[in-house]
Amino acid sequence: MKRAVVTVIGKDKTGIIAEVARTLADNQANILDVSQTLMDDIFTMSMLVDITDIDAKFTELQTKLTALGAKLSISIQVQREEIFNSISQI
């Protein structure tokens, strides 16, 4: 299984989870785990997603999520799990 980590940070507003989940589903990425927190009016979310069956290149998914973040005025980052783990160990 190929997995990726998606992180979302920004001012809270209706529909963030729905929009991110829809973009992932539309690109054949399956959400395995999700954690979200609201700190005052700051929304944070981390997702572990299965990208084994992704129908587009990984970089295309990154581009789509970055564009969604810009549309919603939030930050959305996605990294392959092995890259995320390597960076976390440094």
C-alpha cells in the first residue's frame, strides 16, 4: 500500500473537510485515518490516505490540493508517507 499524509491549517470555515475529502475521493485516494482540531478559530487537520489506486500522478494531486487551499484561503500540504517520516526524524 502506498500512503500519503495530508495536513490542513487555516481559519475555520464551513466545508473544509468536505472539500478536501471530495478532492481526495475524486482522485481515487482513500482516507484511512483523520484527526482534526479547532483551536479558537484555527482549524487543523491531519489525514493518512491510501494513494495506491490514484488515477492521476501524485504531483497532480498535490497541485489540486494546493489550488483548493488557495481557493479556501487555507494551507494544504500532501507528502508521501516515506518523505513525511524522513523529515520527521531529522
